[in-house]
Amino acid sequence: MQVAQRGLGVSSHNLAHASDVNYARQRLEIRDSGTIRDGDILVGTGVHVEKLSDARNAYIDSQILQSHMDVGLYKSRFEGLVAMENSLGESIDRRLDSPDLTGAIGANKMPLGISKSIDDLFGSFSKWSALPGVLAPKETMLANARLVASDFNRASNHLDKASANATVGLTQAVSKASQMLDQVASINKEIMSLEGIKSGSALDLRGARQTLLEDLGQLIGFKVEPSSINSNALKLSTLDASGNEVLLVDAASSFGPLSVSGGDVLLDGVTLSINRGSIAGLQSVIKTDVPGAQNSLDVFASHFVKSINAVYNPTNTPGQDFFDPTGLQASTMQLDSALNIVSLRSSTSGLPGGNDIAVALEDLRSKRFSIAGGDPIEGTLSEAYGSLVSTLGQKLNVTKTQLEASQSLADHLSEDRTNESGVSYEEELASLMSFSHLFQANLKVLNICDACLDEIIHSIRL
């Protein structure tokens, strides 16, 4: 009867958690209690609960944890790369075999971005060369030149903001991971306490710990294994920059908190080498992706300024440059302070109607540069910038593919776990009926025994 009561409780508990995708259904393991001899008669002693177990599959749990680490990594990096793409203000063709890009569409339905402003500048060079003495083409050309510098400044500033936002995200993720590591240690302690009293009494806590580990895995990659202190507890560890093991949690002890410094994650002053989870993705954005994009943009900006100045001021006369010769980074690009509508030169001769400088600037649009020839870029200016931005687009495409694949795997594994260890309403209802019938049968036996005893007592009194 006690077995039936406990079985009803377990089935009811399973049904109460049927909607929890991480819950593993629980089962009573019932064993025959054996028989006793009463003279020549063998009398059964019923059944007993040997232990309470669940249908959790440790291998699937492990695979789901690993997939969550990958999802966290690729998702955070993808979001960072998207922010970088938006910083450049370009709509990028992300196909691996395509260098095509066009200016992103702004609120006024006009293309934005450096590629568009460069194209407009060379277009205004063309109109200026045709009408070197007319005021309007000069004004348009100077306005477009200022816009090019402004777009480079804005792109560099937005890349810095993308890095700053990623740093904020990293700090928040590290803080949350530290709290979760403390929670893992706390659950370890509870499990050790309960399991020390009675085996199988901490199944719900084990399930809660697994859910916590999977959430933690989306933040930080780690190795998980049984603790040598207590086999019911877990040990979580990672590696430092030299490849040495660093304990995060061992049984009831958490060794945090984690901290952030310059894009690095530290534990007690030791720099950790984290290669999975959103923390790793954010570190990639901060330490690799943004600096790489910023450097490429600066190299292109420097070459762009030098190329324009070399044509506009072929004698390299101080104070006669087009762009400020000291502004060789995207963040510092600007027109030369002495350049204005009056000082603007369309020819080296200075004669009215001369246009050799304006024509040379227009021709710069089609000039091809070569890294093999000592230039920092390959192809025309437009092609080189297109290659720079498309490199980011290709990274986005690869990361998006990796994210979709890891998310698909995580979903597939979660479905497998539900099918194998999840709660079936039909099965639990059948179990409820079975234990209910068992309870009623036992109750009926007790009622019959009670009636027999009453009859015996009544006969004795007579």
C-alpha cells in the first residue's frame, strides 16, 4: 500500500512537470520483498521501493550543454558583427564569392555609406573638370569632400561604440556567469546533503542543476566532470592562457568572482582562455573583429588621403593639400584648413579655364593600385573599399551559418531528450490508474481482513 501511495505521488509529480522541457520523468524501481515460511506454507511479504530514479540520459545532456556553448559563441559574435556592419553604413552582399556592396538605405530613401560618398566625390570631380571656373561645381565638390571625411569619422566612431557596447555586454555576461557559478556550488551542496541521507532523493535538484549548467554554457565554455570530493557533486573548470586547468567550481566551493580587464576575463588575477559561450564571442568582437576592421579602415583612409593629395599638390608644397596630411586615420580625416572656395586650384598653371588637376583627380577613380607594387591596397579605390567591407560581410555570413547550424543541433538534441526522457501524459495517466488500482486492491484486502477480525471477535464473545 505504501508503494502504491508513493507511485501515485511520483506520477502526479511527473504530470506537474510535463511542460518542463528539461525535466526527466521519474520512476520507482520496485522489487519483490521475498517470502517467509510459516510451517509448510510460504507467505509473500509484498514489494518495496528499491530506489527512485529518472530517465535522464547523461550523454544527451552533455551534447546539449556543448551545443548551448556554441550557440552562445556564435550568437554574440554575430550580433557584434552586425553592429560593425551598421557602423560602416553599407548594405553588404554576404555571399563568399561576391564583393558587391551598396550604400544602406537611410530614412530619406537615399543610399548612405562611405562607398556612396566616395562615388559622389569622384562624380563632382568630373563636373568640376568640365566647368573649372563655375562656382556651383566647386561648392558641390567641396561639400562632397567634407561628406567623405565625415563618413570616415562617423564609421570609425561607430566602430568604437560597437566595441564599447560589446565591452558592456562582456562585463554583464561575466557578472551573470559568476552568480551562476555560485548557484551551481550551492546546488551541489544541497545534492550532497540529500543524497547523503537517502540515495535518489535529489533528482529534482539534479534536473535544476542541469538546466543551470545549460544556461551557464551559453555564457562561458567549461569542462564538467564528477567532483573528487563527492561523486554526487560536479567540478567545473576551464584553462588559463598557458593551458593550465583553472577551477571554477568544485563540489560546494565556487572560486569566483570572475572579472574583466581590457577584454580579458580573469579569475584571481589569472587570465582565462575562453573559447566558447557568449563571453568568447564578445571577446572576439572586442579583441579581434573591431580592431581588424578599424585597422583596415585606417589603412584605406590613409591611402585615400595620400592619393588625393599627391594629385592635388604634386609638388608637396606645405599648406596646399586637399586633405589635412596629418589626418591619416579614419577618425581624423578632414579637409586641409587652408582649402576653401577661393584657394581651390583646378590646374597647376593657375590660368583661367585650366583643369589638369581636376582631370587628374577625376582619373584617380579608375587608377589601379597593387600591393605587389608597394601600395597598401589592391585594385581601384572603390574596389579596395568594397573588398574591405565585403570581408566583414563574409565573416557575417560564415558566423550566421555557424549560428543556424548550432541552434538547429541544439533544437534537435532537445527534441531527442524530450522523446527519450520527457513526460508522456498517456503513460503517466496509465501509471496513475495502475497505482490507483493497486491501492484500491490493498485497501480491499485490508477491509476484508478487518471484517474477518470483527467476525472472529464477535464469535469469541458469543
